[in-house]
Amino acid sequence: MFRSKSVYQYCAILFAFFLVSCSHGLPELDPYKEASPAPGQEWEPTEKEREKAFELEALPTLPQELEADAESLTLPQLVDIALANNPTTQIAWQDARAAAAAWAEARGLYYPQVSGTAEYFYAKAGGSSAGSDPFQDQYGDIGLSLDYLLLDFGGREAQIDAARLALLNANWNQNQAIQNVLNEVAVNFYTYIGSKALVIADEINLEEAQTSLEAADLRLEAGVGTLPDVLQARATLAQVQLNFVEDRGAVEIFRGNLATSVGWPANTEFDVSDPIEELPIGALADNVNDLIEVAMNNRPDLAAVQANVREKQAELREAKSEFFPEISATGQVLRFWVRPDGQENEFFTNYLIGVQLQVPIFQGFTLINAVRQASAGLESAKAALRLQEQIVIDDVWEAYYMFRTAVQSLEAAGVLLQSSLESYDASLARYRSGVGDIIELLTAQTTLAEARAEQVQTTTDVFTSYADLINAMGTEIPSPEEKIIIDSETGGEKDINDEN
């Protein structure tokens, strides 16, 4: 009777627990409560989940040692900061460190595997209705085992070699990440400088548009002009003012882009000094094939893909080695004891040493398919290498002609600006004297404004395309005093300052 009552109590407790679980909506019973109730209704997180979701990392700020130069930072200063702060380099570095640890982990296969064990057991049994006696025992053991792979026909070496090549891949990728950050900072730096120069050009355009309007007003007051002339001049002035507002906003956008490439938040307060270096017009040789040859021997991303091909080759060797026997040695020492009920401890020691030969016979076609998979992966990596070679050549080819085009456009933009300035001055003089008309003057004014913008843009393009070309070649951006040329004998780089 007592036993039956206890069973009923246990059932009641379990039933109550079930009801409580249902009332609290355990995910196991009602998982849909953890998602949005409808397609068009937002999911509402709990206050704790919201706090956890927005526990963000602290972003780097302007270093204290550069606060005095915060309004006149140079490109080398920004590059130094970017190499330490930019998340791209941080990610690539940590990936390389992880690959290095993975290689070290793989090299553990060269060492014996030693493990220890310790166990304790207590057993007790009551007597039966047939009259058998109850008993209780205690027993345990402590042991040490060693296993060592003697021979697996190259599988271990291939696995370790694949990990080493994965490390090389990661290291090359880190180098490429550094090159990309250098390029990104340089391009954003010169783009920001160019946007500031464009605002200065807009200010000059505003002054000239105001001068044209004043000339139209004077002619209207003198009775030799017309109201449509004044209205056209005002419309032109309004357009110049609109351009000025848009270009001034672009300055802040490009400053934010530069801050982001450095690794700062876009709203960081800083400014840069204007570049003092000369235009890198004669910095590179004219033979694009020589530049391509330099890129094919310097681009880190190309070396990374090549390392990936070698890694896939090692993985194929590892897959093929699974067809061969594996020989390993093992050793074990086990010390165990037994304490029967009412008796003293009894101790025993066992020793085991041996050699094991494991021969694969049939594994459900997994081995052959693993080889097929590794072989396909190798061919894919080879195709990726060929593709990367084409990408490198195309990058250099495009960057080279973008640079040459920018250099040639700069000279043409200078001629256009000079002629436009002379044309505007002449048109303004003719209009003031009553010979020219307002259309001629405003056309000359618009042409001059466009010429100024073109001059700024082509100057910016020379610097940015030069940075892109250096990045495409896989070399660091040289200082303003350095000039990179191509050694016709070796196909490598040399500094022309060394020849002086």
C-alpha cells in the first residue's frame, strides 16, 4: 500500500511538471514562439537579448601622439595607422596565426600519443527472495597507454604538408591585405585632396558667376541690357551655387571614406595636409610587358593561389595513401585493485606491448571517392591559378593605361583651362563693352568652370591611377623621392637613385 501511494505521488509530480512546462512555453514544446508570429511582423527581442546584441567592439581613435597634427596628417602617417588599425589587416593576420597553429597541430602526428586513465567502481547487491546473500565490492585501476604511428605510406607527411601550405596561403593573403590597405588609403587620400581642390575651384567659379551677373545688372541699369540677360546670369549663378553645395558635401563623404580605410569611424575629426610630392608622371617605364613581369613575380594573391594548388596536391597524396596499410606500435601499463566485501585489497599489474597492422579492405567506396574529390579539387585549384594569372595581367594592363591616360589628359586639361580662361576674359570684356551678348559670356563661363573641374579631376586621377598601378604590380607605394623603373636585364625593380 505504501509503495502504491509513492508511485501515485511520483506520477502527480511528473504531471505537474508537465503542466508547468507547457505554461512556460518550453522551446521543445512550442519552438515557434521564439520567432516572429507573422511574415510582416518584426521579431521582438527581450531586453537582455537586445543588450547582448549590441555589445560592440570599441573602435580605434586618433592616437594621442598625433593629436597635435590632427588637422594636417600626411599620407605616411595615415598609412602607418591603417596598417595597425584596419580590420582587413587584423583579420588576415589572425587567419595566418590560426593557420600557423593548425600546422603545429598537424605536426603533432610525428609524436607518440600518450594518455592516462583512472577508474573507480563501487558495486552493491541486496539479497534475493531465494535466500542469496547480499554483497558489495570496490575496484579500480590506473593506467598509462602509448600509441605511435610507424608507417602509413606518406599519408602523415601529406597531411602535415597540406597544413604547411595552408599557412603559406594565409601568409600570402595577409601580404595582399596589406597591399590592398596601402592602396585603399592612398586612393582615398588623393580623392579627398581632389574633392577639396574642387571646392576651391567652385569658389572661383562663384566669383566669376557673380561678376557676370553684376555685368548684366549694370547693362540693364544703363538701358543697353535686357531682363532675360539678368535672369540667365542668375540661373547660371544658382547652378554654380548648387555645384558648390554638392561638392562641399562630397568632401565630407570622401573624408569619411578615408577615415574608414584608416580604421577609424567615419565621423572622426581630422584633416590632411595637401600632397607636396611631384606628379609621378615619369615614375614608370613605358613597356607594360615589363610591368606585367614584375607583377607576376610580386603579387601576393597570385602566390597565395599557387600555394593553394600545392596544398591540394598534398591532399590528393593523403587521400591516395589511405589505400595502403598502416603500421602502428602500442604499449600499455595497467595497475588495478579489487576489494571484496570484508577482505583486504588485492593488486594486479598488466603490461601490454605490440605492433598493429591495419589493412583497408572495403570501406563502402569512400577511399576511391575521396581520391576523386581531392583530384577534382586539385584541378579546380589549377584553373583558379590560371584565372588569377589572367586577373593579374588584366589589372596591370588596365591600371597602366589608366595611368597613361590620366597623364595625357592632365596636359590636355591644362591647355583647356588656359584657353577657357582667356576665352572668358575676352567674352567678359566684350560683354561689358556692349559688343558681346550674354549667351556668349555664360557659355565661356560654363566652359571655364568645367575646365577647372577637369583640371582637378585629371590631377587626382594621376595620383590614384599611379597608386592602383603600384598595387597591381604588387609592390609598396614608393616615397615621392623614389622612382621605380624596370631593370631590362632582370625584369625586377630598381631605384634610379642608386644609379646616381
